[in-house]
Amino acid sequence: MILSELARKEKAVLCVPSAVFLEIWAGSSMDNPEIAKKTKRILSIFKVYDLTRQVAENAGVLIRNRQVDASLDAIVAGTALYLGAQLATSNKKHFVKVKGLKLF
């Protein structure tokens, strides 16, 4: 079952760190108005979590302990840990070292 279907059936709440919006909107494909519009529509089903002090602390620990390499990945993992949420990603290799992180 795909994530959007789980959300529609109220079996999951889809969350996204605001840092992911930065990654998405930094992509050159967002220069295409059709792609940008479709992306906004898709992302509208997600609850957005901004970077908080606690998430930033979590992310900093992950970087310091070399559990993740990139700051944005640390924010994503730190947010998932803070929420006790499963992380759905196609880049599982970026997150396998994160202790306690549940991957979808």
C-alpha cells in the first residue's frame, strides 16, 4: 500500500520536515511551472514540521556521532526521532547508522 493511500484511509499521518521542502524546491525541475504545481498538490497532504530547538539538537548529535553525513539528512532523521515516526525514504543508506530510527 502506498503512503498516500494509508493517509486517505487514516492509517497513517504523513509528516515532512520543512528542510525537505528546501531540498525539493532547490531542484532545477521546480523551474517548470507544471512540475511545481503538481509538487505543491502532492505535498499538501503532509503535515509540515519546522526545525525546532529539540530537532536541531537531535540533528547535531547525529552529525557529531557520525550517524549521518549531511545536515539536511540529520534534520530529517532528527525530526523522525523526535516524532517517534517511521522514515519513508528511497535513500535508506543515508540513515542506516541512526540508532533508534525506524525505516518504513
